Amino acid sequence: MDAFATAQLSLAPALASALLHALWQITLLGLGAWLALAATARHSAAMRHAIGMLFLLAMVLVPALTFISFLQMPVPAVDAPPALLAEALGGASASVLLEHVSSSVTMVLALLWVLCVAGALVRHAGGLYLLRTLGNLPFEPMQAHRQQRIAQLAAAMNIRRSVEVRLSKDVAGPCTAHLLKPVIWLPLSLTKRLPRDQMDAVLAHELAHIARLDWLWSGLQCAAESLLFFHPAARWLGHRIREEREHACDDLAAVACGDGIALAEALVQLERSRQPVPRLLLAAHGGSLMKRVTRLLSARSTRSYWSGVAGITLVLAICSVLAVHAGVRVGGMPGVQLGSTDRHSREPQSPPSPRSPPSPASPPSPVTY
């Protein structure tokens, strides 16, 4: 049998098994994420964002380890007619054995998952293309006095990279992209429509995305959600992560500007011109407007960051270890599997014949003299 057919027969059942176990593994991790986020409701949004990202990455890591474990398992023998095995192993094409032996359910399940993941990645690739198109749009540089204010805000957030601000009439709302050379796009009309304090708040929010490296975390989140598209817990956690990301940037911007009310007023103004943007772009008007404005105006007190880190890390470790351990221990791969069978095991053996009872000893013959 050629290597390609062997890879298909081993990869498809292992992938199908990992996907089936991922249903309860991700559910367990989603429950742990819900408990952790509920326990840190009065902590900082930055902490909740970090917790959500840890659980989301664990939702990818645990099924991946389960897939590797199933892939390394020894493959049992095939329950197939001896004539078919003799034909396939005696020199016939490997496709014959694939057609008759491999489980159609596992092949279809693995193929559907691969196609859906490829479709999600293509959609994100379209977002990258749109981002490249946005970079080629004509723009105007920020005014000199605004540049000085941006430098002050960047220094307050410990941003040591150069940040470019572009004003364009073709941009619907403020957004940020790129990691090493970050760029902030602003609508040209926004500088005339917003007062100075609100404009500073919007710039501070965009700079907060740069200071927190949210471009990197957003890319990792998009990749994880592409792999976990089939599970509702992963989709719910991704939505919560985006909310907490915007809340964390709002908190950081309010501290840098010293005025959360100005940012809330700016968000209300931006909501009137909201348009959908790719997920790889970080927009100042993302998330739920009502929740963000309520948080900024209420100024809820938060506890220390490190007070709950040990407990949350323990919950994450326990959930991950249990999921991996159970995923490895639970039964084998679905479908029919191919293994090594020698020629003697394929030939039926006749049952052993019963031993005949020993014949009685004959009496000794008389001796004649």
C-alpha cells in the first residue's frame, strides 16, 4: 500500500476522533471560561481579556493534542473479508482498499471540517486584501499640533514605536492595523466634527490598541475561531473577548486623557456613522455602544490584577489536564481501521482433532520351553 493511502486511512479517523472529543472538551473549557469571567467581573477588563484569550487558545491546544495522541496509536486489524484483503494486499491498487475499508463517515466529517476551515481562512484573507487596499488610498497627514498631542499620549502609554496617522475621506470610521509599523486611519471629516477633547479621546483609544498589541491578539483569535467554527462555546467566548478588548482600551484611553466622559460622547458621535469593518481592523466604535458608555460613565472600581491570577490559572490548568487526559484515555478512532495482518492469521485453521484413547495393553504371550 502506498504512503498516500496509508496517510488517508490514518489521518481521517484521527481527525474525526479529535473533532468528536472536541465537542465535550471545548464545552468543559467554555464552562471554565464562564466561571472565570464571572469570578473576575469586578476586576479589570484587561485581565478578563487575557483570561478569555488563554481559554480560547486552550480550546485549540487540547483537541490538537488529542489528535496527535490518536495519530500515534497503533492501528488494529481490519474486520474485512479475507478475499478482499488478499486482493488489496496482494498487489491491487490502494484505492480499492480505500473504497471498501475506510469509513465513509470519518472521511466525510474530516473533509467537511477542512473545507469549512479553508472557507473561513479565505474570508480572513479577503480582509487582508481590503486592508492592503485601504493602505493605498490617498490621505493627508495629521496637523502639527495634533501630532504633538499624539506623541504625548503615546508616551503616556509607553509606546516606543512610530505611529502614523492618516486622514482620508474614503474611511468611514477610525481604525488601527499593523503590529510593527502601526497605522491609524481617521475620517477627514472627523477632525472638523468632533471637539478637541473628544478627538483626543478617540486617538487615545486607537493608541491603546497599539499599546496592548491587540493586532496580534486579534489575528490569533481569528485563526482560533476559524478552527473552532463548529462549537457555540468558542463563538460565545470570541464575542466576549472582543467586548473586553474594547473595554480595556476604553479604560486605558480614559486614564491617558483623564476624561472618560469625552470618550463616551465621542463614541455616541461615532455610532451615527458606524459601518461594518473586517475583524482584522480594530475600530474605535467596535463592541456594544451601550455597555461601553455605561462603563465609562459609571467608573466602576476594580480590584488588583494579581488577586485572582493564581485561581484562574489553576482553573485553566485543571480543565486542560482533564480534557487532554480524558481525550487520550477514551476509546479508539471511529470507523474501520487498517492494521498489519500476517498470512497465517487470515487462513482459517481447522480445529484440533480429538486425541484417540490409548489401546489396552495386550496380555503377555505364554513362554514355551
